[in-house]
Amino acid sequence: MKSDIVKKGIERAPHRSLLHAVGCSSDDWDKPFIGVINSFSEVIPGHIHLQSIARAVKEGIRSRGGVPFEVNTIAVCDGIAMNHLGMKYSLPSRELIADSVEILAEAHAFDGLVFIPNCDKIVPGMLIAAARLNLPCIFISGGPMMAGRFYQDNQTKSVDISSVFQAVGETIRGNMSEAELAELERVACPGCGSCAGMFTANTMNCLTEALGIALPGNGTIPAVQARRLQLAYKAGQQVMDVLAKDILSKDIITRDSIYNAFAVDMALGGSTNSVLHLMAIAHEAGIDFPLSLVNEISDHIPHICKLSPAGDYHIEDLDLAGGIPAIMQEISGLLNLEAKTVLNKPLGEVIKGAKVKNKQVIHPLSNPYSTTGGISILFGNLAPQGSVVKSAAVASRMLVHQGPARVFDSEEAATAAIMKREFKSGEVIIIRYEGPKGGPGMQEMLLPTSLLSGMGMDDKVALITDGRFSGATRGAAIGHVSPEATERGPIAAIKDGDIIKIDIPHHKLEVELTPEEIQQRLNLLSSFEPRIKTGYLKRYADNVTSASTGAVFK
């Protein structure tokens, strides 16, 4: 066992003495040491209950003869960090999480790992660590939050955090009172769990099932249900089986399983951030997976499940409808069914027998919401290296759009202008210098898109940025434009009034400028002055690469 280097031999007497101090006995020296990598936090609703998940995991490990050690990583709540300096730290936290897991696992010579993530950057951060360490491991999330219930206009509506962001725009517009907004904010997030829609956290937790690195149900069983704790106990047991059979993380995270994850993502219409994260996970696993391949997957995987923010259903509805196994069974003819899983069975066997229990929530292949996937990659002279849009959440009239640019050099400037309604119907709002390097940190822009939606303008105005969007974003919001403005990408050359052409069905994003005009404008730009010159964000900006690569480090 790998852990023998800290517990076997006369020269390890000091190590054993320290292990005695944390409660180990001499009987433990012949047992596997399993790291339980928890991201418990009291400031994140999705993580506040993870101590109970860890307890169940540890019980499962002990029941199969392992010795569990719970250790912790950091975690950021994107909702609380939204629209202020804190959001610049969200994506960069992904790399710190991966690095901290590597440090903990190697320093203490764990034989296997159980990862307990839940919210946005924690899931991919831990997946990157799993690929890097290549140990036997399994994932068990904290589960999704239940939807809230809000009484308005003589009816009770299902709501979530995206409803609150949108309601800010409704209130500014005069369609909602401040008293109603205050009531909504009290009920929209009723308790623990990752926010209830198909936002980034739940997208990534669902995709752990498609990757084969989590047990069925991991993405959809609600946080508050006893089934979540039961699944955590099973995960603790199963990691011992994974260890016994020497199934390593790179046996599971393969080109085939990355393909499967993207395929399920397209069927779900998941968060655009999933593209950023899956590309980074593939990179860490040494898998060549070009961004252009994502469009090939999208072109032949139908969009069959539309959850909030694109639709009215929530993760709890998907769970009742059969969950991710039912989604995968419905598109099984389009998946790599021989891909390996933590159950030591090929994916095809894992999903065998899964059924769609509600065809309103999960449409049959014969009647999809769209014949193509819910995410599209756009290329063109405005985004030579690509950009990403959640096409499932775009109004049909905006799938093809042409309009004049209204340019802002920061999210703050754009948000202030939107709140003052300093834009016109048909315009294309450009927010630049918000990429991985320029932001720095590629902050999410849920507030400006939510304001537009709440103002009833999400089907009249497009928004394009080299930054990124929340999984809760809806509308013609195109992010991840690469190269970013800081790297002198074409988006840096755009001026107010330039005509922007968007053609999502044909994967095009262009500006009516010749190559010579673009280059001439870029040549006239002064050198970029970093916004932050000290601390972690400075180090991050110095090392991060383009969004088209997953914003991985050099």
C-alpha cells in the first residue's frame, strides 16, 4: 500500500506515534488509509451540511476495513461572491483546490480518496486533482437544494436563486415591489444544497455520473433526503472496492468518458462553465480534446431536458423523472457504453434498466426540445479560438441576430449602464477585459444578464464577453471569447456602433470589419495595465492561459 511509507518499518516509529495521536491503533497499520476530501463551509448553502455526508462516507469506509481521514479544502459561494471583487477569486480557486488536494494526498500518503464537493469550482477542482493524482477514488456530492415556493399573482411558483437575480431587474423596471422582492429572497433558497437549477454546480455533479466517477444518483438526489446519506455510505464502501480492484482515476477519466460527459451536458443544456471545466480536466488527464469537437457532439446530441434557468423544472424534478441514468439510457445509442466506471462495470451495464418516469421532464429522442445540444461553440473573426453560449436558454428570435455594439471595458461599467437603461433594443453589449488574465479571474456576469432578463430585454439585446456567465444565466449571452482582450484578441478592437453578427445554429460570431481594420485598431491600443498587481490574483494572471484551453496554467 502507498500508505506503508508512513506506517511500516522501524524508521516510521515517529510517524506511527503521530498517527496514534489522531486516534489510530496498531490494528490500523495493515489497513488502507483513505483520504476523505471534504469542502465543508459555513458560508455556502451547498456545503453547510457536508459534515454529515463525510460521517456517512467514513462509516462506509470503516465497514469495509479502511481507515478514513477527513481533511478539508477551501470553497467559494459564487452567488455571494457575485458582482464584486470576490468574483475574481472564484475561478482561480479551482487551481488552489486542485493543488491543496494534491498536497494533502501526497503528504499523508493516502491509498485512495473520496471527494466531497458540491458547488461551482469545487467539483472541477477536485476532478482535476483526481486526474493529476491518479489514485483509486470516488465522488459523492452534497446534493441539490430543493426549489423554493413563492406566492405571487394568486399562484404559488417554484423559484430558485436565479429568480432573485432576475427579480432585481423586475423591481428596477417597476413590475415588482421591494416588499415582494424581500419576500422572494427569504423563500428562494429554502435550505442546504447546491442551487436548485441546472446551474454550474449541478451540471458538474450530474456530469460526474456521466464520467463514471460517481455512483448513480450523485447528481440529482436532493441534499435533504435520507437517500443522499445512504449514497454517501455506499460511496465510502465502494471506494474500498475501487482500491481492491486497483481502478485508477485515469482508467475512468478517458477520452470516451469526457465525450460522454459532453454528450450528457448537451442533452441537459448544462452550464457554459462545464466547457471550461471539462477542457481543463481533459488537459490534466493528458487527453487531447479540441474545442471544435464540442460542436461535433452538440450537432448530433438532442436537447431533451430543459431545467431552470431555461425552463420551469428543477433538479428535484429530474431526480423524480429518473435522473442522469434515465437521460443516459435515452441517448444510449449516442454514448460510449464501454467506458469504465467506479462500479467496475461498463457504463452500459450501469444504466441498464433505467427508465424515464416523466416524459414532460425528460423528452424522448423522438420529441426533443432541439435536435442539437443545449450548448454551442461559436467561432469567427470576433472569436478565432472560440466562444461559448448556452443555446438552450436563448430565445428563438435571438439565435440569429445582427446589431450595433455597445462597448464596456468592465462588468461594473456595463452593469451601471444597464441599471440606468443606457442601451437600446437590438444592440449587442460587449464586456471585455474580463477574461482569465484580464479580469483577472474571468468573473461570472449573472447580474447584468439577470437585469436584462428582469427588464424583459433578454430576447432583444445580446451580451458578449471574454469573461464568463453563471449557469443561472439565460438569454443571448456569449462568453469565453478567445483570445481575450488582454491578449489582444479581436474583441479589444471593437468600437461602439460596429455591427456584430451572431449565428448560433451555424456556430458563427463575427464583426463587420476586415482583418486589416482589426489589426490596425489593435496596433493603436496602448499596453494593458493589470488591474491587480499583488497577491494571488497577480500570480494567477501571470500563469493562466486562454478560456479556449480551459483556463489552465501554463
